[in-house]
Amino acid sequence: MSKASVVIPVLNEADQLTELLKALQPLRGQGVELVLVDGGSSDASCSLATGLVDQLLESPAGRAIQMNRGAAAARGEWLFFLHADTRLTAASQQALLALTERDKACWGRFDVCIQGKHPLLWLVARMMNLRSCLTGIATGDQLMFVHRCLFDAVQGFVEQPLMEDIELSRRLKKICRPLCLSQRVITSGRRWDQRGFWSTVVLMWRLRWCYWRGVAAEQLAREYQ
């Protein structure tokens, strides 16, 4: 069994997939398994990943479904769930490797930095990191990680179309608080760039508030789209 597996769900990410996977090859050289789970891409995602990952899986579309599929096939004791638009820094790669040497099972996330056009994206990232520390809720942009025994204990991700990261955090919090690492990963600000900065900020806060109030993830996913 490998000490760690990085599970990457993708759907039509050919434009950035080669860059992502090449940047992860040093981790692969250290024994970290790369598991890419394609949700039915119509572009060249699968062919671009050939030779750059240890497992290339196919799955029905849906981030939670894909990540559960990847976790089930992964050989690692530690599971890291990486979005296709998120990049590790040298510091976060070293922190990932250090995590795999821990004797005690835990879960958590990294600090995030958002790269995009709007000058206030640094503030969004800072608020995300602070909110996560205070609430114990991690998001997928923050490279969530979890020891396999804890992941199995909560039966993985709830296979819903949105807020799967928040729901996993809720369940894991009942076992232990998250480890909030200060090493940063860099995620794309394309969501804010494409949809508008303030409208996206308001939308994401409103969706989280509604989910906390008990609105079904399926309804929220329709609003998000």
C-alpha cells in the first residue's frame, strides 16, 4: 500500500491538465500515487493523462461520485482530493509528504491563495482560510486530506451535486477537528473572473447559508448553474 494517493476528479480539463500533472511528478517520484477520475470528458483529458498518472479511471460525472470512485481504487493510507484548477507550491508538497509520516490519523486542509484578475481575491482567500479555521469546515479548493480510516468511518463523500466538501467536513468534525495547514495551495480565480467578482461572492455566501438552513443540495446546484 502506498502512503498517499492524490485523487483528481476531472471533466473537460484538457487546457490545464498537462500543466497540473507535470507539476505533480516530483510527488510521484516520492511514492505518492496519482489517481485521475474522468467524468466523461469530451475533450482530450484522458489521452493527456496517459503516462502521467498511476491510475486513470472512468466514472459518471459528479465530483463527489468521482472522488469516491478514486478513493475506492486508491492504494494510499492518506487521501488528498485535488481539484484540476488547484496547484501545489513547493511548501505544500513538502507538507503533504510530511503528513504521510504522521502516526495519528487526522483530516484537514491547506491554506489557499486565489489567482485571478480582481484585486480583492486575496481578501476572499484570507476570509476562506479564517472561516475554515473558526468553523472547522474545509472546502475542495483547499486540497482536503483525510486518513483512510476516517474517510471509511464516515462512508466517504455524500454523492450530492454540491456542498459535498462541506458535508464531509461536518461528518469528520464529529470525530476530530481538522488540521489547518498554513502552507498554501494556489487555486484559479476563473469562477470570479467569469461570473463577476461581487456576484460570485454573494452567490457563494448565499448558497452556504441556504445549505446550513437545510435547503437540498440538488436545489442549490440548480441555482449555482
